[in-house]
Amino acid sequence: MLLYQLEKRIVAAKAAESVNEMDEKKKVMLSGIKPSGDLTLGSYLGAIKNWAERAETFDCYYFMADLHALTTRQNPADLRRRTLEQLAQYVACGLDPEKNTLFIQSHVPEHAQLGWVLQCYTMFGELSRMTQFKDKSAKNADNINGGLFAYPSLMAADILLYQPDYVPVGDDQKQHVELTRDIAHRFNGVYGDVFKIPEPYIPKVGARIMDLLDPASKMSKSDDIGNGRICLMDQPQDIMRKFKRAVTDSDTGDHCVRYDRENKPGVANLMQIYASCTGRSFDAIEAEFTGHGYGDFKAAVGEAVVETLRPIREEAARLMKDKGYLENLCRTGAEKASYIAMKTLRKVYKKVGLVPKA
Ligand code: TYM
């Protein structure tokens, strides 16, 4: 009997080992979203939707970038609510917590710790050139704080702690990932191969979803005006109303629905959204709406979005009521993330000459 149990254990250990070996070979993917506003269709199509499809092939880490949210003034109660709601939405969007490591950035202190070290390896000129810094400074002229300026160094730390191969982001974050690569190269140049150099991973469709009322601006979760953006928790009637009002152009021809980003930015944006939600190509969409005006097209896009978001909204609302479940997720996610983050931070501290804690 004892022998049988021993054999069983050996078989189980071998199986676990081979699973671990498989995991070791998996490439690592990491990304985050700051809970500075309610998640939008832009965050979903540009980021989360693509993450959910990767869990089988990659070792994935996704977090709520709450420390980043502090770079603009937040109402504390709203920030807490949005951070947990974002976790519920991650799960509702298909990020299975058994297959993805989901955590809150501030629960893993190594982010702030490595962030400080990397600030010392990021140049003032580099930070001054960041488009997001320029945009945010213009929008928050009375609060251009140090955190807003040093934001990309913290983002570099978020990424490099986990030694990822890929960082899936929308178009607007590409510059920050490129700076992360520069910082990693600089650090490795001095201390040897400490950091893996990550690649940005930008989706072909949906990388830049624009505001429905102002197709020249990105659909943003932090902007106050609500009618140009769709939030994941919006009710169907509100989604339909916003699409009805979406800006197009004065074209009335049979082929007014066609993809021309430069000359028809409003229509191109709606086509991106429709393509992302239905999986149809631009050619197929043009064929579908030949002979139809913008009224029909906008209603169809609205309906596709309603149906895409319906299960997400319902599941997120259900999970939000289960605080125990969400807290448990936060705890286990942070534990898993910390294990990896601590290893990298220890290595960095040693390389730069900090005395290890006895
Ligand atoms: P954030 O919170 O502004 O946006 C989160 C993700 O959503 C994408 N995104 C969009 N994609 C397409 N169209 C849009 N309208 C749209 N709006 C947002 C963004 O490109 C991003 O991928 N600094 C980051 C958060 C962050 C991070 C990180 C990301 C902190 N640390 C480490 C990756 C790795 C940010 O502010 O994203």
C-alpha cells in the first residue's frame, strides 16, 4: 500500500515537473491599465480583448496601475471603487484568474522600489519628450507634478520586473514601451544582462479608438465629457444614443461607408469599432453598407457594441457584489506577482551596490 502511494507521488511529481517545464518555455506577457476613470470601449478593444486570447500560449500578468492614477488628482473613494471594478471587469472580459496573474500595482511594493532606481537611469530630456506628459501637462496646468513627469520610469519598472517578452498596449503607449527598452538597454550596458528587452505588441485593428464626437482625439477614460466615449458598464440605451450622435461627415453617396482614415476619420473610427466587435474585414463592411446611409450604419455599430458589452457588464456587476472573491483574487495575484518581482529587484539592488538586508 505504502509503495503504491509512493509511486503515485512520483508520477504526480513528474507530471508537475513537465507542466513547469512547459510553463518555463512559455513567453511572458504583461500589461496594465490605470484606474483613473471608468474603463472604455477603447481600453477594451485596444487592450483587454487581445489579452484574453493569449492565456494559453503566454504566461500573463495584468494589473491595475493604481499608483499611476495618482499622477492626476483622484477622489479616494472613486479610485478604490474603480480599482476593484476594473479587476471584476478584467475577469468578466475573459481573463481567467487561474490562467492569468491579476493584481493591484500598489500591492506589490517592488514596482515603486524599482521605479525609483530606474528614475536614476532615465534622462530628463527623454521624459520631457514624452507625448503623454505634454498632453497631460496641458490638460492639468495647475498640477504638473513630479509623478506625472517620472511616470515612464515607473512604467518601465512595472514592465521590467517581470522580464516579459511582449507588452500588449494600444498605439498611445508605444512611446512609453520604447523608452522602457532604452532604459533597459542603458542599465544592461552598465551591469550586464539584468533585464530582458520587451517588445510592444500592438493590435492591427482597435489600436486607437477615437472619441465618437471628436474623431481627432483618443477615446479617453479620464476626460469629463461623457458622450463621445462608451464605458464598459454603460446601459444599452445609452450606448445606442451615443452612437446615434457619433460624428461622421456630409457624404451621402452609395459608398459613404468606406475606410479612409485621413478624409473620413469619424467613419473610419466607427468601422474600426464594428470590425473589432464583429470580426469582419473593412471590405466586408463596405459591401454590407453599400447603398445605406450613416443612420443604418451607426445603428448597426451601436448594436454590435451593445451585444459585445452585455455579457461583460452583467458578469462584472455580479462579481462586484462578491467582495470576498475579489479580495481573495487580489491577495493570490499579488503573492504570485511578488515572487517574480522580488527576484528581479534583489538582482538590481545587488548590481547597483545597495547593501542586502541581513
Ligand atoms: P491607460 O490606462 O491609458 O490605457 C490602458 C490600455 O488601453 C489602451 N487604450 C486604448 N487603445 C485603443 N484606443 C483607445 N482609445 C485607448 N485608450 C486606452 C492603452 O494603449 C493601454 O494599452 N501607462 C499605461 C498603463 C500602464 C502600463 C504599464 C501599460 C502602467 N504601467 C505597464 C503597460 C505596461 C496607461 O496609462 O494606459
